[in-house]
Amino acid sequence: MYIDTTQEELLRERLRCGDKEALFSLMIIYYNDLFKYALKFTSDPELTKDLVNQFFIHVWENRTNLYKAEKIKPYLIVSFLICHCLMFKMINRYKGQLQEEMACVLNGRSCVQNEKK
């Protein structure tokens, strides 16, 4: 969905003033873009939905920062990435460990990591 500069400025002002309808408008406009972006990192639609929903709560709680952004969409994407970057790394690390453990089990090998002495 396209939003012109005037609409964007109005939306930011409404958010800054605490208008919850403005948050819902923001979600309607940008939810799908953020969802598609986040899905690249998680590959899990349910987890992605939770992350994006939680992010919009974060946006609401920090709505005065959005007011400072020149453009809303780039701000949202960068903020989302920063907000969840560590979580994405942990998810990917955990998925890798889980895949290794599953391969060990399927091949009948021990999955216990050798500890360094």
C-alpha cells in the first residue's frame, strides 16, 4: 500500500499524540512488508507473526522516535531488524544445533558434545 508524504506526516503526528487508530493504520499499511521481511530470518510464519505484533507494541511505546524519522517504512524495517537482530541470531543458532542433534539421532551417533579439558 502506498502512502504519500502528507499522509505520512499526518500519521506520525497522530501517533505522537497517542492516537491508537493511527497505530492500527500503520499496521494495515506496513504489516505485510514487515512480515515478509522477518520471514526471511525465521522461516516460521507463527513466530514471525508474534515478532511483528510485538514490534508494533514496541513502536507504540516508542512512538516519539517515529516522529523523528524522515520516512516511516525504512525506519520500521531498520528498527525491526535492530530490535530482533539478537533474537534472529539465537533462532538460527538454535536451528543449527537442533538439525545437528537430529542428524546424530537419525544416524545412531551420540549427540553429546565433547567438553574441552
